[in-house]
Amino acid sequence: MPISQDLLEILICPACRAKVELKEDASALVCQNCGRSYSIQDDIPSMLIVEECPSCKQTAMMQVEGENLKCPECGHTYPIVPSSKSQVPG
Ligand SMILES: [Zn+2]
Ligand SMILES: [Zn+2]
């Protein structure tokens, strides 16, 4: 019983703010909205956006800027949710 249901209830994706779900093998939390996953180590989920920058290809902790993520290495910004999945307002 690594992650309590109470904790799951309050955890959200740090990128898109959607709710996350526990992976079947309980090794990670997965966001159903943007598809990112967050690993769980020692029963503590790591809710950081660490991924490869599409521009400079460095793995970095991305910063949230509105609807985008910003790479601290090269300053490149890109959408949190890929455009194919994003909803058109209205
Ligand atoms: Zn997300
Ligand atoms: Zn970059």
C-alpha cells in the first residue's frame, strides 16, 4: 500500500494540473491529460517535470509558464499538452 488514496486525491500533474492516476505496478503516477509520468521512490512521488528538451535535447527540470513549459538550459518554450490533444476553446 505505497500511496494512500487520500494522497492520490490531492495530487495533480505539475504541468497541466490534471489529476494523476497510479500506474498498475504502482511504480509511477501517470497524467491522463498530457501523458507525463512521475516516478515513485520510497513511497514518495516525484512531482517534477524532468524531461528531454525538444530543442536542445538536454534533460532538465522544466518550468511552467502559463500554457507552456520552459527549458532552463536554452530558454525554449513548448506546449504542455501536445497540440493534437489540446482542446480548442469555445
Ligand atoms: Zn499532465
Ligand atoms: Zn532546451
